[in-house]
Amino acid sequence: MSRLETQFIDYSCEKLKQLAEQIDDCLGRLTAEQVWARSGKSDNSVGNLVLHLCGNVTQWIGSGVGSRIDHRDRDAEFAARGGVRPAELAEKLNAVVSDAIAIIRDQTGDRLMEVIHPQGYMVTVMEAIYHVVEHFSQHTGQILFATKLMLDEDLGYYQHLAKGASHGETTP
């Protein structure tokens, strides 16, 4: 595999792991009531977003890239109104992300260019991975924003960027 392909796979896996850790942190800070709270009928709760991410990652990576049978019920992800505790959501999300990372890490350079059909789309394996990371990032932002609103506090993920602070972190 080329250095570029290796970099793409490594970064994708690290980014999914980082984002999942932030969601896990939010789920640990919120009560069950807050996780399932909606401000309106058309809004999604943090719980819905977590279920949706689990469904999307499983469909695009597990089924699309990993060639598993697709059992996703997308409507159920948004219809849920509770019944799953924050710790259970975190456990489910972490299992899905760990599985996806294993599948992504198993890809070869040639495989990245193969065409697959997740959710009826015709994309390369590389595009599917990119879609999942991008989609995961968008909904992570929504979860972080909702958590900050409900708790009325900074989550502290970027304190190392404060003026004068030093850090040894690299980007993901």
C-alpha cells in the first residue's frame, strides 16, 4: 500500500476514534432525560443521533465495505424516544466504531478503488470511508453543541489551544 493510502486509512480510523470518544464523554455528562430531550417535534435528541451514527457506520462500513448483510432500520433510529440508557448508547457506539476501524484497517490500496453500493449509492470504498468520517463528524458537532447548551459549560476539548498553552497533540 502506498504512503498516501496508509495515511488515509490511519487518519480515518483515528478521526472516528477521536469523535467517538467525544460523544462518549458527552453521554457520560448527560442524564438519560437530557440524552432523549427534544426541543421540538422535528428535532433529534442526542440519543437519536447516536443510534443514527451506529446505523450509518454499520451500513456503510459493515455492509458496504465489509460486505455484510444490511439490516438497518433507519426510521427506527429517529423514531426512538428513549429506553436506552446513556451508558448503553456509549457501549453500542464504541462497539460499532471499533468494528468499523477493524474493517477499514483491513483494506488494501486496490480495494480502496473498488465500487460498492451502500444505501443504494455507487461509490468507491475510499469514498464510503470518507462519507462515514464526514457524516460522523457532522453529527458529533451536533451532539457537542446540544451538550454544551444543556450543561451551559465548555466541554474543554480544545483548552490546549488557549493563548500561551503548549501541547504535544497532533491533528486528528
